[in-house]
Amino acid sequence: MVRTVLLTAVAPVVWGSTDAVTQLWLPPGRPMFSAAMRLLPAGLLMLLWLRELPRGRWWGRALVLGTLNHAVFFGLLYVAAYRLPSGLGATLTAVSPLVVMGVAWLALGERQPLVTLLAAVVGIGGVVLLVWQNDNIGPVDPVGVAASVGAVVSASVGFVLVKRWTAPGRVLVTTSWQLVVGGLLLVPVAAVTEGAPPALDLPALLALAYLGLVGSVVGYVVWFRGLTRMDAGAVAVVGLLNPVVGTVLGVVLLAESFGPVHLVAMVLVLGSVLVSQAPVRAAVAARLRPSAPARAVPAPDPSDAAPCRT
């Protein structure tokens, strides 16, 4: 199970690089195009590789999951990004672990341990402290707030439905269907709102390849795999690693500021992720627990030996 936690953490680590990659190499002002291009080509490549189409009720399920986890989520997320200061947007998105826990309780009857709930609250506090350091909060746009909350709710419901519907051995196939659905739904949105596709240079093509193959394929496969094997709430807390990675890359690649408050915030987030994971807690407890000394086995008494018959 510790291996599952570590693999699941790959997803938010990869997703944390999205902002830096987008700012450095993708065409500015084309969020819907970028979202569609990171989903559709990657999903089609997976579909060609796996060569399996949905059957029966999975046609409807693929449509629902692709819409919630990708099309609606990315669409609303980018609306919020354009209308809200980044700190406020990241803060609203960071409450997703609590939303996921609530949806999982309603849909699956999944109750989280108190320690996981408290860890989520501490982690959200760490994210707030982290992202608000470089942000001046001005007037709040209600449309942006509604879009951000809608993105969180959409993805939270989608994640819980992935857990409810997807068997552990079917994650690759169902992820490919979701990516294709999400990309197909976003293509007309991009065409209407942004016009014709922009010209792309080699760095932009490589950036889209990275976001598609690593950010979408690898990221969502390991994330959905974690959802099929762990509590949905515990998986959602792992997602708080996203802004931590984004902050580190912002410092390294974009020359953003970093101070003691950022460090404290990162420690809070990382600590909350570790504490929220039951397998990690069990492994740590097992290492700290003193092993019981082996009891000596007394040597057999020669007088107890069976008499020798002649």
C-alpha cells in the first residue's frame, strides 16, 4: 500500500509543473486550445495502443467521467484563472479534499478517520499560506469564484465515480476513454471562444507532448489507480502536493520569491499528506515499535526421551 501512495503522489507532482510549462512555452491566451490538445491526442494514442472501445453501460460512464474530470473541470478552471487572483483560485481549489470526502461519504458511505480529516484541514491551511505570499487580493469576481467552486465539485464527483465504477485492472482503458471524451468536448469550445488554432513552434509542440503524455496519461493513470485502491479522501489529500511543486518550479524556472513563510507552508502541506495516509502511518509505527525479544527455547530433558526398545 505504501507503493500505491507513492505512485499516486506522482500525479500531483507532475500536475504541479503545468503552470510553469504553460507560461514558458505555450501560446498565451489559448487555455481551451491547450487543454484540448493535452487531452485528445494523448487519449487517441492510448486508444490506438489498447484497441478497446467502451461496451454497454461504459459508453455512458465514459461520457460522464470524461465530462466531469476533464471537459467541465478544465473549462471552469481556466475561466477562474482568468477572473481570479492566483492565490484565491488556488485556495478555492485546495479545498477539494474536503469536497471529495463529503461526496465519497454520500455516494460510497466512505467515512474518513479523524486524523485524515484534520490532516486535510492543516494541509489546506498550508496551501493558503503558501500561495497567498506572492498575491495581492483585490476585488473578488463572483463569476470566477463560481467557476472555481464548480471545477472543484465537478472533479470531486468525477473522482468518486471513478472509484465506484472502475476496477483496478481497467484503469488504463477507462482513462483513455475519458481523455478522448474530454478532448472532443473541449475542441468546439476552443474553436468558438479562441478561434483558429495558433501556430506552434518546436518548444510549444514539445510542451504539449509533455503535458499530454506525462501530465495526462501518466498523471491520470496513477491518480485513478490510487482511487481504485485507497480511500478517496486520502487520495485527495495527496493532491495538495500540486501547489508545493508549482511553487518550487516557480522559484527555479520563473525566478519567483521564496522565504521562510513559504518553507513553513510547504512543511505543513507535506506533513499533512504523510499523516493522512494510513499505510504510511502503519509503516512508520512498525519501524518505531520495538521488536519483542525472541524467547529462548529450553533444551529437551534427556529423561523425557522415549525408552529405547531392543
